[in-house]
Amino acid sequence: MDLSGPGMEFLELREFYTREVKPEGPLDGFDEYKQLKAARDPTGTSVFPGLSRILDDLAARKAAGVWNPGYEIGLARYLKTRTWLAPVQARASPPSEATPTEFQRQQQDRRNMMRMAKEFRERERAAKQQAQGVQHGQRAATATPPAALD
């Protein structure tokens, strides 16, 4: 019996990883799997947590959105770094349009201030032009006597 090839446990892990996390080659992660299965802690106990523990961890990480789509780690790295030992923490969600970032709020405030300043200048200019027009009309009326127009 050849024990160097992948057994049913690895094949199940590989199939699950390909289906649920990231498609890879049929033997990707096999060397790391063998090393992990052979590794022992100081008490002589295997460090391999068991297939169900790994599958549960992978499912929890997928549900939490730990990895950005297209940037998932490979099975080899997952096994080598013993990722299942780290707590499952969801990645930060990108800010939605409903909740702008601080920088976006500051930009919007600046735009609002600039728009208000522009509107104020335009109103001042219009008022000044209107005042000049009224003054010009009054001067013209006083400069030319009505009798001269006959």
C-alpha cells in the first residue's frame, strides 16, 4: 500500500477548498498536508486538528468574508501557517455611499463652502449691478429735463 499519495481525507479537503474557497490544482497543498499530519507537539500529539475542524474553520472564514474575492490564500499557505488557529475576523467592509469616509465628508464640506461663497459673490455682484443701474437711471433722469425731450 502506497501511503505517499493523497488519501481520502486530503481529497475531501482539496475538493472542499476548491469548491468553497479557491480553485487550485488537484495536489496543491498536499506536501503541507503531509508535513502537518506528521508534525507532533512537544507531548507527541499530532498538530493536525482534524478534517472537520479545518472544514468548519474554512466555512466560518468564507461566511465572515475574511478574504477578498480573488485574493483568497491557497491551501498550502493555509496549512503551513495554521490559519485555523487565528480568530476569524471579517475584513473591513468598503464604505457604502450611505456612510462616507471622513475624507469624503471633508471634501463635501469644502464643495458646499465653495458653492455658498460663489452664490454669495453672485448675489453681491447682482445687487451691485442693480444699485448701479438704479443710480444710473436716476442720474439720466435728472440730467435731461423732461421739457428738452419735446
